[in-house]
Amino acid sequence: MSFDTDILIAGGGLNGTSLALALASAGFDVTIVDPLPAPKRAAGDFDGRGYALSIASQRVLKALGVWSAVAEMTQPILDIKVTDGRPGEGPSPMMLAFDHAEIEEGPMGFLVEDRHLRPALLRAVDDAGITQLNERRVVDQDADANGISVTLDDGTLLRAHLLIGCDGKTSSVATRAGIKRIGWQYGQTALVCAIEHEKPHEGTAHQFFMPSGPLAILPLTGNRASIVWTEKSERAAEIQMLSDAEYLDVLRPRFGDFLGDISLAGKRFSYPLGLSLAQNFIGPRVALVGDAAHSVHPIAGQGLNAGLKDVAALAEVLADAIRCGEDVGRADVLLRYRQWRRFDTATLAIATDGFNRLFSNDNSLLRTIRDLGLGAANALPGLRRSLIREAAGLTGDLPRLAKGQPL
């Protein structure tokens, strides 16, 4: 039976387009199927959404030829300060502070706005000649010994060697492959917005742990910051319904005045938070990437970074397999990807879940233990350096793309 494409990717978001670029660079014929209309290829208006990219993720994008299109619009992360406290009382004097000068690789990461990154990826996909089927959805899949047949919602039939699910934490690709999920809801919601502030942020990111959940203040270009503010879901729904002025009145006691007066910039978003892990990252001629495989609490800002590590690992496994003349959809090939990524993502899920449970409360004993722990870690240069390298994505068995090397 003939094949319409080597690899079919369900989902055209940041992970799906990055993976398509990586696979195309290795010589694969790739098709992206995405249910959304064809998005804009040019940067739109500022809406406040941004991503904290690790050094490893920056290297992946550079190796894919995308970084040069966004580099001038990114904000380097030079320092990170982690504190504990209550709204209106300010942070505890015990803090964990990371300085980029403690590692040789430069900034610990970069903040890039969605309005710059997404169009840059789409333009690169266009330039690579990758087939994109927008406003189409995979509704059926049937794997056999030689390939996988996929049916789209308009009745189109496509035949490929492998189907990759980049279709989010409720992945239909995973469901049809019989892959179950484990996880739970946190009863928390992330309120996401951007602000303008009077004083310069000096490239410093802040993680302020409050009883209701963490508040992340992430530096954007200029005197602006991206805010990821966690509240109990019932309270978050009330806050999201407020006017902009009332919203800021609630935020200010949590934010403090260290950056001067603040005002809203762009839109306001909210996202319910939970943990969702696929019990298997692979199925019959199926592989899962990004949120389709693992969706964790944003407490460490590692969601997209973990997805781009998936992209780099899977692309390397498949590129090496095709060079050896192997069928890239075979189970023994896909097992290499699962073995590579399973432990790392499980560790991330456990860590983010544990930190959220440890810090998202007002227990006085736990507060004392937390503060002592932050202060002790800050006093140990070796441990602090190890944590910086972990946050920068520089530890573990890194794929070639995450080292900035070609496939």
C-alpha cells in the first residue's frame, strides 16, 4: 500500500510545528492536521501571553532556524528570586536567589511573546514546504503491521508510517490508541495577564509562593512583565469577572510595590490547573508529544520546555532509525523515545506536584520549614548552581537539538 506522507502530526501548535520542522530537516515528508483556521504568519497585537524558554529550548529553536526570527524580541532572564509569604505582608526575608553569572552559558533563559514565536514557527513551516491541513480533525485511526490509516472529519483518508499526537492533554489520538491517563485537578486556576510597571525589572524573574498558590512575575522587554497568578478556582472565577481596575486592586497587595505602580497591558486569561500524565507515551504506530503526553502545574514554567525536549528526543530517535533503514513506526523504535522521556517527565510531574502541595497552604509549621529550606539552599553555592543548570535545561541526557546540534 502506498503512503500519502511519512509522518502525520495531529495538532499545529508550538510543539507540533517545531516537531514538523525537526522531522523535515531529517528528510521526512510531514503533514500537519490542525482543527484551527490557518493562523496569522505575522505578529499581531500584544496580548500578554509569553513563554519562559530554557537555554535548552533556545538551542532547539536555534537549531531549527527559528531563533534568529525572534531573538531581538526576547528578554533574557538574568536572575530568579524565589520567596514565600502572604498577600499584603511582602515576601519572607529567607529567599533562594539564582544569578546567571553562576553558569557559563549566559542567561538562564529567555521570555518570548506568543505573538512573535508562533508566527515565526509558522513561517518556517511554510518555507520548509510542510503540508498543512487546517480546519481539519483526525476522527479515526487504524494501525497495522505496515502503517497507520487516518480518517479526517471531511472523509479524507491518509496513510502514514506514524501518527504523532500533539493535540493537548485531552488527546484524541491517545484515546483512540487505548492510552489511558492518570491525574487530578488542583482546585486552582491560573490567572494570566501582562503588566506595565514604572521601574526596570533588570531581567529578574520572581516566584512568590502564597497560600492560594504561586505568583510568577516574568520579565518581558521594556518595563513590562508577564504574570501567572494562581488562586483557588472559586476565587479566581470571581477575580476574572472584575473590571480591570478592580482586578488590579486585588493584584497589587500580592504583587507589592518593588516595581512601582503597575497597569494592565493586553488581555486577561484564565486556565484551570491539574496534572495529567499519559500512562504510555506510545501506542500502535503512535507517539505522544507535549501536553498530549504530560501536562503539569506551571509552578516552574516548564510546560513548553518539556514539550520541546520531547520534540528533540523523538526527532532524534526517528532520524537515527531512518538512517539505519528501520521502519519508524515500529514498536521497538518508538520504545527508545518512551524510555528516553518517561523518567524525565515523571520526575517533573512529581516535583511540580510536590512543590505546589508544600507551598500552597498557610500552615505555620510548613511555612517555617519552607523558609529554612530556601535559606539553606541559597547558602550552598554547589546546590544553587545545580538548581540553576536544572532550570536552564542543561542536565540529563540531552538530545542533539537541545545541545544546539543538527539532527
